[in-house]
Amino acid sequence: MIDKKAIEFHIRGIIEAIGENPNREGLVDTPRRVANMYAEVFEGINYNNDEIVNMLNTTFDEDLDFATNSKDMVVMKDIELFSYCEHHIALMYNMKATVAYLPKDRVIGLSKIARIVDMVSKRLQLQERIGSDIADIMKKITDSEDVAVIIKGEHACMTSRGIKKPNTSTITTNFKGRFITDETLYLKLMSIYQS
């Protein structure tokens, strides 16, 4: 569990370490505010992928006529998210995820896909791992090997410090099953993604 008292203590120390006065009016409540914010934005740290599967494992058995060679897919595009880079605890922002899968005998509720993205992003993360974690959870919930995740975002650790290249986007992909082996399916997904 997230220890808010410890966060407050350390944020106060950081404020002092950068040469600021933690007792001045504008900063006196900052450690508490940061602790509350961290408890919210890092909520996903409290759960591993299997626990997220158990929390969000609501599917609907449908009489779907998906043959084993079907190229019909469910795609959720432009799911907004943000996260924090584990290397600098810097914001990853202007992020959007596209999640696709080929249903077998059941489908997942659409809101659950967005909740998976949200929960996975609420960890100290790498953009690459966000996509990998989403794909892992989607595979377990839908029982489908055919999952794809595309994420595009900006990283404050690159846009506002270091190399300082604003408006630079990073795109990561995580393809499983037929999204790797079936070129037609892959091209169909990319066409939807780029539209």
C-alpha cells in the first residue's frame, strides 16, 4: 500500500534539498497534496496484472460466429492515458492507446478495456511495458491469443529536460497471435489506427 505519511516526509526533504522553504505559505501544504496525488496517480502499483484480471474479469458469452480464421476484431481507439516514467518520475502525457483483439466465445465490456489501460498506466512505468501489461491482461480476460496494443505519447523526461525536444512522440506496439502472423489483419488494424 502507498504510505502517504512517508511521501509527505520525503517531499518536505526534497523541497528543502532544492533550497526552498517548506514552511512558506505556498509550500506548507505541498507535501500533503503530493502524497494525495501520488496515492491517486500510482494506484496501479497496488495490484499486479493477475489481480487486475480478477478485478476486471467481466465478459459476456455471446453467440458469435467467429471462425478460427476470422479477421473480425474489436478495436478501441484513442483511449487517453498518462503515466510516470520510472527513470525520472517525469510525466508521460498526451498519450493515447489503441487496443484490439479477436474475440473467441466471449467479449469484454468496453469500459473494462479503458479501465485496464487506466490501471496499468497508474504505475511507475515504461511506455513499452504499459503496452505489454495491457496485452497480457487482455489475453487472460478474453482468452484470445490475438491482441494488439498501440500507444503514442510524449515524455517530459525528453521534452522538458535533457535533450529538450518538445512535440516529439514515441509510438510503441505490442502485437500477439495473428496480429503478427496475418499480414491482412495487421494492415486492417493499421488502417483503423491511422484513420
